[in-house]
Amino acid sequence: MDIIQDAFADQQKLSYTVVDRNSNFETAISKYLSTTKTYFIAMVTFKRSFWQELFTKSHTKQLSYHLNLPVMAMPAALFASS
């Protein structure tokens, strides 16, 4: 995620945290939000296959329904190196 850090290098008040993929998503986000002053959440989204769409839930979509914060979804393709 160095590209994110590089893109926002001139923003002194901007910070980001990467949530551990191996932890429970909902618990990790709730814990983070309870310990920080957060104005919005940015998430990187990944293209899912037809079967993944049918049988797995989108964390980004789920989060956007349950939070009182804006959620910015960024496709992972934006960060793919050429």
C-alpha cells in the first residue's frame, strides 16, 4: 500500500491503518472506530467471481449500510502496477 502513502504524502493530518486480513473484519473495524476519531473510511475493493458474488458478502457494502460515516470504495485495479 505504499502507493497510498505516496499519493497522500503532502497531507500532514491524513493517516491510514491497514486492518489485519486474518482478524474478524467486523470486530477489527469496531475496535478501530472506538479508539480513534474517524471522519470517513476508505476501502480497497477486489473484483469477485460470479460464485464469490453469490456466496460471499461484500465487506464494503456491509460497512456502508451499518456505519454513520462516509465510505470511499477504491477498486484494487487503481493500485495495480503496470
